Amino acid sequence: MQIVMTGFDIGTAVLLYRLLPLAGLPARRVMLYLWSPLVIVELAHGAHIDGFMVFLVVLSLWASLRFEGRGRLLSPVALALATLTRP
């Protein structure tokens, strides 16, 4: 489970790396996320399910800014799945 949550953390970092230029910010700011002790200890080491939720929320935000037209379905679906991860 730790490996899976670490994979979602890496996926979140990749999405943030692609999201930051869309917001007009330098992509190197993704390091602020990666160096956060909360990400390392709680999400990756603790295998906390919130890592999956954060990935889906960032995916939803990225998809809403990146895609137009037929690709717009990814954003609400990812946000709905993120909502379903919390009881």
C-alpha cells in the first residue's frame, strides 16, 4: 500500500508540474510540494488514502484547465471519485 500511495504522490507531482505553467507560475515550484514532510511521512510512509484523493483533485483541476470540448468529462469524473474516497 505504501508503494501505491507513493505512486499517487509522484503522479500528483507530475500533474502539479504540468499545472503550474498553466497558472503562469514556474514549474520548479513543484519542489515545494515534494519537500513537504506531510507528503513524505503521512501520505507515502503512512499509506494514507488521502494521497489518492489529492491526486484526483489535482487531476480534476488540471483537466479543467487543459482540456476543452470532449475532454471536459475527465474533470467532473475525477472530482466525483475524489469525493467518494472520503466516508
